[in-house]
Amino acid sequence: MSPYFRDLGTALEWRARGETLRVEAWGPDAVRVRATPAGPLLDDLPGALLDVPPDSQVQIKVAEDHATLVTGGLTVRIDAGTAGLTPDLPSSAGTLTFGRTGDGTELLAEEPAHFWWPGPRLATATGNGHHRLEQRFRAYQGERLYGLGQHTHGLLDQKGAVLDLVQRNAEVTIPLLISDRGYGLLWNSPAVGRVELAETGTRWVADSARQIDYWITAGTPADVLRRYAAVTGHSPELPEWASGFWQCKLRYRTQDELLEVAREHKRRGLPLSVIVCDFFHWTHLGDWRFDPAEWPDPAAMVRELDDMGVKLMVSVWPSVSPASENYHPMLNQGLFVGTEFGPMAHADWPDKGLGAYSAQVAFYDTTNPEAREYVWERLRRNYHDLGIKVFWLDAGEPELKPGHQYNLRYHAGPGLEVGNLYPRENARTVHDGLRAAGETEVISLNRSSWAGAQRYGAALWSGDIGTDFATLRAQIKAGLNVMLSGIPWWTTDIGGFHGGDPGDPAYREVLVRWFQYGTFCPLFRLHGFRGAEQVLEPGMTGLPNEVWSYGEEAYEILAAHLHLRERLRPYVMEQMRTASETGLPPMRPVFLEFPDDPEAWRVEDAFLLGPDLLVAPVTEAGAREREVWLPAGARWTDAWTGDEHEGGRAVTVAAPIERIPLFLRDDARLPVRES
């Protein structure tokens, strides 16, 4: 028996050269891997994994030159590396290989950077017990890689990409990677860094952290998502009202402006579930309360909206202006994100009473339980007590400029080690507060996220994006990768955010096609910063961005899709219940349902809503038809014409401006057409 191995019952440990490597069964067909360059493993570092009961069926075998751990469908081998040419251990010592138990297929393997030094894991000291950590894996020809949160690069398969592991507006880090080779890997570290998915190998990097920590499971993408939910937390069930239409723009300046839009929806007989009160509704940034000059009776506003069956969602920012009544109390209690060097302020932002100047705002520390309690108490007093239960957590990356993560110090640790946690813990503020207030339905809308945020009822939207067809095409892929990152509630700003002229026929076409796509997204929400002449300042009122703002032809199409979404809401809610119970997302890449169809892995411009509805958005200007791949293994019916097609082939279908191509699977019956 090798002196390097220890059998810990449900874990296998290897120690050499001062390094400790532990492989531990962690949920069905899955293990957690931790490695530290020196000293004992740490159990109290922040991450995404929940404690799970160990698998009693774990099998560990230790030989002279290797050891194996088997848990269900996953087998892990550690090579001792004792057969070197010198007495010193070679760089391959302690190398891990992950295989499929049933047939021994290699799923993923570590690979040393060099035959002599370094090995597959490299730790370079950065001081105070922290290291720049690298984890290398072998590359496989033709491998396809998905997930990793939300990005604007326009890729579904991200093989070949290099991605920063850092939170930015529209760039959301959720480090869950899913491979078509039959495995999923969660990089269980909120450290700032990057992942390189190169042809020569995959490398995960943490710029400064204390140990390598990741989780890996074997199975199809659907299997991976089920197991990921089991070990990081299931989402709650989406509230039924949230499956309807959300109306929003940048911004409704007054109570009367907002109410008039809701009233007009009702006068026209248009469905409306949520209307949004955006930023600058406050007295000062960080007061977290309505400005009475513009919102004189918010309680009455909430009551009127409730009578119409409409929820009010209020924008809540994590930033606090020095002019806020909360700034000095929070500063004195140590509730802000701190710095290693310099003042507390981290970003400049407009605030009321400053004229053309901006304030240097601080950010509450979401990783500090006392800070979360402080902020929730203000939200409870100034919003929840008025009947407001839906919160829009904007700019929650947080929106630092410049984003010097190395200069930040959180309650949970140094910025480089824990910075990606911020948006998840921001959602936790609202989740825990609403639960403590006795609410059973919890949802917040977030501009950023991290692994495990789904368990706090955190929805994600895709941030401040462009307003053209190229952006729409990229959004389809971004949304599908979010679905493959364990976040089942997602949406875009329909029509994009930055600009868009409601009177421009070319933009109206973009808006119509985007609205059709949005009808089949998990959340259905119109938003945008319309018009190039807009100025970002506290007194602004947004240009028109309602469904009747885009001309009569567009209005008829948009109104029809509002009613189409209403007819489909029972089906949408079925998928939301499935997401909550199993971890399978409502919006699915085609290969998630049809992994045995090779062509399904190449489909990037269509998706399934649940198992039964194939959606093929139109994303080219002037297009009035498009080609659609119908997956093999099913029969498909054109939901508009009733034409039937056998799967396993591409068809070209009509796509007039008033409709989006839709296909029903096998014997599914959904109310797409009005009866």
C-alpha cells in the first residue's frame, strides 16, 4: 500500500510534497475535489455547495501506484506517480482521472503543464497564506462546452473561449461547465480569475485564494443539472403572477406616470402582471424610500395596482450616497465594502441635489449578515410595509468603476478571493427578509448572479445590452447558457437597452421580433432606455416604451403575443414546477431533450420551452422565412399550419412579421392559435 494515500471512508486523500488532495463523494455520481499547497484543508471558505449526506455505496481501493474512488456512475483515479526516473516524485504525481464507471470511458483528466514541473495544480504565493491557483485539465478534440453564466460573446459552445471570472454589467460569472463528453464541473470558488477553454487544455485560475475546490459529476446535461440543483439548492416555485407580462422603461418619473400606463393596459384589455418603478424614485441613493415630491402616496398606488391584479416592483440599488441618511450610520457600523488602500467610496453616480455633479458612493457589504439585516429593515419599513413584495436588485455586481478587486475587503474575505459572491448574497438579503416577514412567494430580479443564487429566488436579466439583431442573436445563446448554469429564471430587456427609436421602422422590426422571442422566455419583460437624446440624471422621464408606442402594425402583433403568453401560462407554470423540483430549466437547448441527435448539439438559434414546444426566433432584418432543425426521435407539428414533419431533418418554414415559427412535439397540444 502506498504511504501517500489515506482511505477516509467516503473520501480518498493523497499527500505529498506538502500538498493535500482530497476527493470526497458529494451527491449522486459526483465528487468534490479540494487541494491545498500547504497545511490542512479548510472547511469554512465560502462557496456554492451545500452539505449533502455521504453516499454509503462509496468504494475505495488503494494500490501501490494508484487509488480509486467509485461513487455510482463516476470513478476517480489518483496516480501516485511513484515510478519516476529519480527519487523525486514526477509532475504527474497526484494526477486525477475521472471516468464513467460502467464502461471505463475517460470523461476528464488532469494534465501536468510539464513533465518535470509544474504539475496539473500550481500554487504561486501572493502573500498572507493566499496563492495564485491554477488547475489544468486535458483537452479533447471536438469537445463542446456550455454554461459558465451569461456572456455577450455570442457563443453557445464556448470551446476556445477565455472568460474572466468576474462580475460585470451583462457579464455574469456562474462557474458551472457542462461538456458533451458526459460530465459537469462546478468551480466552487468565488475568487476572481479566469477559465481558458483552449485547444491545448483547459485551465482554471484564481488570482488569489487559499485552496482549489471543485465539484464534478458524470451524466448527460440533464443529469448534471439535476445533480447540481441537489448540491447547490433548488429554486423555489415561481409565483404564478410572475409568469405574466412585466412592463418597464427607464423610467417612470412620477406616481401618475406609472399608474396611467397600468390603467391604459386595463382600458385596452391587455394583460399586465408587473409594472416597475425604476431608479431615482428615492430621496437620495441609499435611503431606500420613495421621494414624496414625486410619489406622494405609494400605499394608495399599491392598492390601486393590486385591484387591477398588478404587482409593483421597485428598483433597489446596493450603493449609498454620502447624502443619504444611512451613509454615516452604515460607515460607523462597518457595513460597507472596505478597501485596503484609500477611502470607502468605490464609484461615482448621480444623486439628487448635486446638480451636474456626481457623488462618490459606497456599497453595502452583502457578505456581512449585519449589513443584510440593516438593508432589509429599511426595505421592510419603506416598501414592504406598503405592500411591495417584488424587488429589482439593479447594479448588483456591484457596479465598480474602476473594478480594482485587489483593493476590496469584504466581511467574507479579500476581494480577489470572494468578490464573485456579491450578487448572490444581495439576493439573499431580500430572500431572507421576505421569509422572515412571513412571505411564501419570493422573487428578485438581478443584474448579476453566482452559483447557488437560484435557492434564494433570484431571477437574472441580461443587463444593459444593444438594440439590434446581432444583439438579439447573442441573447438567445446567452440565455441558453444561463439555463445550463442552474439559473431557471431569466429574461432580457425586450428590444435591448441602449437606445432604439420607437418611430424608426427598422427598429420597430427589431422590437417585434424580440418581443416574439421574449414571449417564450422564462420571464416576459419589456424594458429599455429609448432615444439617443436621453440624459442620465435624476429628473429624467423615459421616452415611450409601451406596446402602443411602436405604431399600429406593431401594436397588433405585440398585443397578440401578450394574449398568446396568457394562453401558455399554465404550460409555463408546469415547467417552473419542474425546474423547482428537478433542476431542469424551462428554456432548454435542443440537445438537452435530444442528446442522441448529433445535429441537436449544433443548434444555436432555436430552443425548447419545456419538453414540447420548439421555438425558432427570427433574427435577421427582412426575413420572412427561416430554416429550422427538427430533432430526430420525435414527430413535429407546425403550431400555426398543422403541417406534420418527421424529426431528423431541416425544414424551411414561413415566418411573416406577425408570427414566430413554433413546432409541437409528438402528440402535444398547446393553445398557440386562438380557438
